[in-house]
Amino acid sequence: MIIVTGGAGFIGSCVVRTLNNYGIEDILIVDNIASTDKWINIRNKRYIKYVNKIDFLNKLSGYKDVTAIIHMGAQSSTVEKNFDYLWINNFEYTKTLWEYCAEKNIRFIYASSAATYGDGTQGFDDKSDIDQLTPLNGYAYSKQLFDQWVKHQATVFPKQHVGLKFFNVYGPNEYYKGCMASMIFHGFGQIQKDGEIKLFRSYVPKYKDGEQLRDFIYVKDICNVIFWLLENPNVNGLFNVGTGKAQSFNELAEAIFSALGINPHIRYIDMPEELQQKYQYFTEAKMDKLRAEGYTKDFSTLKEGVTDYVQNYLLKCYQTY
């Protein structure tokens, strides 16, 4: 059995879809759906059981024949102010699963984040010293804390242990993430409503408005990496998962308009003051480490990913993957 935490969320539900595509149905989904509509993300999936994330820990010792835990569950909001919640949900919960997997000889793949790199002054190299990074928000710091715990304090290790630093992920099933959904999702909605896309102005002279650069990666590529890791159990470590190519928000907006077959109309707006000191103007994953382990698949270009997302999911009433 494979356990997928956050399995009704954005990336987690896409991971379940990928497992299903390879004929794997012996899956336990863990999440906290509560009164949200995230259940829509799993209604077309094949799995054996859904368990609430709190009940899951209480029942963990009773699950038999678990081969892997894919831990995508987390509080992923970069504007979350309750650090105690972030500590419990993102650090302690992950630590509990790590130690359980180590004890039971279970493989463990977990989501870290490119947000741990902070403003990027230390670069975006997953071979660099993680202790030198300075996250810009509580979410990113909670992710860094676990990466550091693994490096300095973990005394037992799962048979496979992999942390994945996701860059700017977009794609189907992100519909219930609210303000944390990708700019592709929000931009599509803005076009449907107002015929334009609104992008933040730049507050750094080096970057013109809309020329802030991010490494945008399609969620299906994330899933390909995770499935490859399941097929390669000897791969361990902390890895970037991005395309390795930074592109501008202007290019992203133009890709959305192109997928819709209409001329671009972009308007630049003020950035909220509370974000101005915590905003990443550039992210670009160094992908040498994962490639050196043998991962050879190409990543979708921004145009390819956006076109597939817009035409096959957003335009089809938010079709789920």
C-alpha cells in the first residue's frame, strides 16, 4: 500500500492520478477536507480509503503492508501567521512520519519547498549548504527546519528518504488553494471576468514591471519525478524540482492569452505593502543533482504546460486531472 498525505490537495491528488495511471490502486489518501470542496479532486480517483490527517496519526501503527509514504500534506500558505500551527503541522507531523518510516522500513518522499531559498542571494543550488539560507516567511522557515533536522539530528533513516524542493507549481486540481493558487489560475479567471491580466509592478530597478522571473513547473512534471523516485529506490537526498529555466510573469500572461487565442492585455498594479519586503524577484532551480541521479525526462515548457492546463482543464469547467 502507498500512503499519500495531502492526497485531496493540489499536488497530492495529481500524484494519486499518476499512480492510478500506472495501475496502482492500493492507496490510502490522508487529508483534511472538512467543509472544503477538495473532495472533488478525488472523486475520479481509485483508492482504498480516505483518512483525516489527525485520525491518521492515531491509527498509523495499525496499517499493514505499507511500502511508501508520499508526504505532500502541509500548511502551504506563505502568509500564514500562526507559527505554532506551522511548527506542528509542517515540522512535527513530518518528523513523526519520518521516524515511523525509519522504524518500519518504509520509503519516505516528502515535500520541501524552494521558498526555503529566501530572496535568492544564496542561489538556488540544492548542493549548497542549507544552513546558510534565510527564508522570508514562516511557511518557508518551517520547511527549512525539517530539512535541517534531517541534516543535523536525524539518527534513523527510512530505506528511501527524499525531500523535494518544489518551485512554482501550476496545473489542474489547484482550484481550492485560494490566494495560493498559481498566477495561471488567477490570470485565467481575470481574463474571463475583465478581459485582462493584472500583474504586480516591480519595486526593484533591475526588473521592469512584469519581468520578475520565476521557475514555473507543471504539476504533471512533478508527478513524473515522484513516480521515477518510486521506481528508483536507491535515490536519496534533498532535490530541487523545477524546470531549470526562469521565465517572466509577462511571458506567463502571454502564454495564457495565446492558449485562449486572444491578444494580450496586461495591466500592472501595486504590490501589497506587506509583500514588498518578502517578494522573490528571481527563482531558477539548479537541476544538476537530480539529473546526476539519472532523471532524464524533459520538463514541459511554460507554453506547453499552460496550453494543456488552459485548454484541457480550465476551459472545461475546471476539469480535474
